[in-house]
Amino acid sequence: MKGAGFALLLMLGSGLAAAQGAVPAEPAGKALFKSRCGMCHQTIGMAVGLLARRPGDTSKGFLEDRNDLSATFVRTAVRTGIINMPRMARGEITDAELAAIADYLAKGRP
């Protein structure tokens, strides 16, 4: 019973923090995307400039703004490389990290 009371107190405390305007944590995939991919795929990175030149690209080269990426495509592009993007080995980005990034960019598309 003592453990259940503590769990309830923890849940209530979490709700109180949210109600008081606590900022929720950033999704793991987004944080990993920023740290592992952001140097090329955010702000003025090389990939942003190259992708933005593609005809019909309404995302202006920003992968996070695209709605046509699948998690499978992202994983494949990262592991095998694609056009100007070199492949990234497991020593650079683990399978778990890549899965989180792919899920984040794919917005739920497998």
C-alpha cells in the first residue's frame, strides 16, 4: 500500500508541474536529429541548400517540414547514403538512435 501511495503522489506531482506551465521534454528523435543531423539538415546546412533547389519542394529543404518521408526511407538513406549524403555507419549513429530519428521525421509512417 505504501508503494501505491508513493506512485499516486508522483502522478499528481507530474500533473501539477504540467499545470504550472512546465515545459515538456523534447522528443528523443528530435533531440537526436538536432545533434546527429542538424549540422547539415537545419538552418543553413549544406543539405538544406541542396534539397531546397529541388523543383516542387515546399519544405525549403528542411526534412522536419516534409510530409512524405517514411521511416524505412530515412533509415535506408542514412545507412547507404544518397546522392551527396555519405552513409553513416553504426559507429556514428546506433540503430536505436537512427530508429528514433526515422520515426520522428516520418511522423508515424513506417
